[in-house]
Amino acid sequence: MTGRLIAAVAALTLGGCAGEAVRQNGTEPVIMGSADRGEMLVQQKCAGCHAVERSGDSPMTGAPPFRAMGVLYPVRDLQEAFAEGLVTAHPAMPAFEMTPTEIADLIAYLERVSGTGPGV
């Protein structure tokens, strides 16, 4: 019976860790994004207007390619803008609300596609 209790506690503990990778940064946790999940997100929500790959033109003239984002801006600095709701001067840009995990995933993907992320 004790073996089952230990197994149940271990399963709950590991299950809680499997959802999102989190690391401590000072006093608040930082969600570690997944570039793979970020890629799926941008394919669904952004690729209609932006070039989201390492090559190619944006379908909408004037929409910056995502590979240029890390060169134009420090990508990590965009995290707050995404959290507050991205506002642009372009009237065709829809308003997006994203969860903290989606924001972390998007940042991870932007770093990967622009070649500016850690370990790149």
C-alpha cells in the first residue's frame, strides 16, 4: 500500500512538471517557451499576413517578416507588448490576446526563426 502511495505522489509531481517548463528568475517564475508550439501558433494566427519562415515574402505588403523581428527589436522586450495586447499603427493588424504560455512560445519561435535566441 505504501508503494502505491509513493507511486501516486510521484505521478502527480511529474505530471505537474510536464505541462510547462518554469524557471525561477529572481522572485517570479519565468515560463520557458517552446519554439515548436510557437511555430504552430504563428502558422495559425500570423502566416496570413507575415512571412513566418526563414525565407519568403510576407503575404501582406508592409507586414514585417518574423525572421527580421529579432534583428529589429530585442525579442524578449516584445514579451510585455504581447502581454498588454499588441497595438500597431496598421489598421489591418487584429488585436490578439495571448496566454503567458503562448507569449513564451511566440518569443521562443521568434528567437529561433531570427537566429537571435540563446544557443543559436
